[in-house]
Amino acid sequence: MADERFDAIVVGAGPAGTAAAYTMARAGLKVALIERGEFPGAKNIFGGVLYRKQLEDLIPGWWKEAPLERKIVEQRLWVLAEDSAVTFGHRNQRYEDPPNCWTGLRVKFDPWFAGKAEQAGAVPIYETVVTGLLRAGERVRGVITDRDDGELEANVTIIADGVNSLLGKQLMVHREWRPDEVSLAVKEIIQLPRQTIQDRFNLEGDEGCTIEIIGNTCGMAGLGFLYTNTDTLSIGVGVMVSDLKKKRIKPYEVLDALKRHPMIARLIQGGEVKEYSGHLIPEGGFNSIPALCGDGWMICGDAAQLVNAVHREGTNLAITSGRLAGEAAIQAHQVGDFSARTLAAYDDAIRASFIYKDLKKYRHVHSLLANEDTQQLFDALPRALNEAAYEMLLVDGVPKRDKQRKAIRRLKEAAGGAYMDLIRLGLKGWRAMNG
Amino acid sequence: MSASIEERLFTIRYKADRVSHLIIKDQEVCLACPTKECNWFCPSDVYLWHEAERMTSVAYENCIECGTCRIACPTYNIEWVYPKGGYGVTYKYG
């Protein structure tokens, strides 16, 4: 390996790394795409939803040939209490054409995408762990792998090694994530006949729906999800690691509690669990984004905390960041300068993109979740909302005015006891979402 | 329909290396740890404290490489690296 010299090395063949490799290879750069799994996607997990727009910027019409599950025409939000739910949702025929997003499975999607990079000329180096970076002072000049004679040199190294990003840590671009900057998601793939899924979720053909779930997460800051695939369901729950540490509840027990909920149980009933999985989700948001480039390196995707947790968007931010890093590398290649000053074009491009703007909008959400009483936000309030709905809709001779008072009192109590608590929490929530 | 953790882990394909990629740096630190929370937060039950032997056992073959322990161990007493290339977990769905 030592004799080979590349223009660029990409570490990690997930959506960010592959997007970078594809972009550069297509422009004629000699690119190595390194992946530690047996194949791209082997170790990758997401909810998960794949979005059309950001990959279309790279491969127009990609979705007509990529392995996808169901086209999402309806997105639901369920606020759960123990045996009830307040539900919201939006379904629209306009999501049929052009589609907005699909459910997907990474073991199918990632190899397809990496195959595109390979076809464009990227050299796949799989089953290989990058254990360190080759340095020349501040400059990164390549990588050290766990292969024999495993040093590889390049003008630029793109770090897309995922949420744990050991390379980012070696480079000191980020310290260890704090337990409140990441969530642990556990997920199961549950197999059911295609028609059963369509009947249970009110779908036809390749239509799909997603359900995001708040509440019933054992009082932890977290969100559940239930997504329809072609002939499987993806069900999971992500909880903030700092809460998980405190509660002494096993992650899969939080998932079990979700699966037992009467609204959920009927949707997954009779299905066979085909796979259990778990993964960290970077949820630090805007304030956790590290420096994005330096002499001879750039960092993308989960490794750079580029996830919009509020909208559960991740793969699209990864793909766009990878593309932008790839484009910056092409510019650097053209001028023959890979210094931090030239690669700053990547930083500028991120700042001008939806990634930076969206994460900035929600910049205060993380501190709201990390600092507020999560039992209150993720347990007491969903319960109070359910109780309020129950009271208002129950016809039992109690005058509506009394019912409304009682409903508001419940919400007030859940927020801390006083009207001011409810208003304060509402304002805080609003500000967090519109920072 | 709740499966045990053993049944769950059985759904995952692993290629276990002969040596662990997870190492407890100092068992004395585990002994002194008041919470031993790794016994709870790991999604695949890799860590278990044995009172009689006064040690934390590491079932690294079950590890799904999420990284929670690396971040959540209160004393950062777990040395965490990736399994060798091609080893460890390989998902079938993802």
C-alpha cells in the first residue's frame, strides 16, 4: 500500500464519505475510499429516512435506480401516555411525485451508493480500519491502516468516520462528546407481509408512512419511531446517553416499553424480529460542530455532528457535507494547494448551505433538552396532554368550561405548577426552535 | 413480543476476533465505581460486574460498536477501538 499515492483519501464509506469520494472521482481525482466494514453499510444503522433533494444535487434521478423501501406520503407524530395517544400528521398526494423521501435500509443503500463512487473511479479499500493519521507538523498527509504495510498518503484526507470519529479526536478537532451530546438509538427490524403493512398503515403499492413518537420513553429525553419498509417495519427509540446513565434502565427495555404500548402493539403484532441494532446519534447540534477543515483535512457528516435532530435529518446533511468537501478538494487540486486557507472553501460552503442555517435555527434545542427536567418534558407533559384530550372529548355531563379549566390545570401542573411555568416553558421551547 | 437480549443478539451476524477491542483499563477503578452503570447502558449487555471475582467481564463478541460505553463510563475506564477491519458486527438490514 505504501507505494500508492492518492490525490485524496476518504475515511468511511457512509453517505458523507461516499458523496465526497464520488464527487472527487468524477472530477478525475485519484481517490481511495476506505471502509472498516466487510462492505459499505455493513456497520451502518439509521432510522431511517432517505431524502431526494440532496442526493439529486449529485446524481439526478438517483431514486429511480437506488434500492429504496417505501415512498413516504404521510408523516405522523404521536404523543403517548401509558395507554393513549394524541396524534398529529400530514398526508399529501403531492409527496407522490416527485417524492420527498423514502424509507431505506443501509445494508442495501450504502453499497449501491459506494458502487457509484467505484464506477466513477474511486478505489475501494474495504475491511480496513484507519487507526491513525500521518502528520507532518500540523498537516495531515495521509492515514495509517490496520493492514500490513498499511500507510497511505494523499494530498487531502476527508474524515467521514461517523459519530465516534476516533480520527477527529486524534486530530483534536473535537474532544470526547459529552453524554448529553449524543443519543443511543436501538432499533428492530420486524418482518410482516407486505399487504398486512399496507392494511395496518393505510397505504397502497409503494406508499409508506413514518411515525415519530414522543412520550413513553421511561422519562428520558428521547424519541421513538416506527417506519414502514416494503415488507418490514423499523421500530426504535433513541434516548440521550446522559439520561440513560442516570436511569439504570437497559436501552432495549425502553424499546420493549414502546412495543407494548397498545397503539404500537397492534401495528407490529405477529411480526418476526429479523434484526436488532444500535447506534449513537450526534445530537449536540450547532454548538457541537467542530472546526471543519485544516491543513490537508476536512471532516463531514456525523463525525462533524451534522445532524438535525428536530427533523430527524442526517443522511441528507451527510451527503451535502461530503459533496461540499469533495468540491473544495477539487478546487484545491486545481490550484495545487491543500492548506487550511484553500480548504476553508468547504467551511464557507457549509455556512452558506441549509446545513448551517437549519442547525443554527435549532441551536438552543440541545441546551433545552440537556438542562430542563427531562421527566417533565418527555413524560409529565405528554401525559398531561393526553389527559387534557381525554377530558375534553369525554361526554359525561360535566360542563365544557369546567373541563377546559381542568385540562389547563393539568398542563400547568405538568409544567411546574404555575401559569408562569407553562408560559416560561412555552417561550423557551419557541426560542429553542427559532434560535 | 419482547425478545430477550440473547434472542436479540442472535439476529445479528458477528465475526468475532480472537482478541477484544474493548479493554477495561483498571479493574480497581471498576471496584471503586459506585454506579457500575455500564451494566445498564450498554445495548448489548457487554459489561457485567462480578462481585465474587471483583471484576467487570467484557463480552466483546456481543458488541455492536455503538460507542456508548466510550462516552458514558463515568471514569473513562474503557479503552475503545474498532474491531480489526472486516471483524465485528455485520448487519443484514441496517
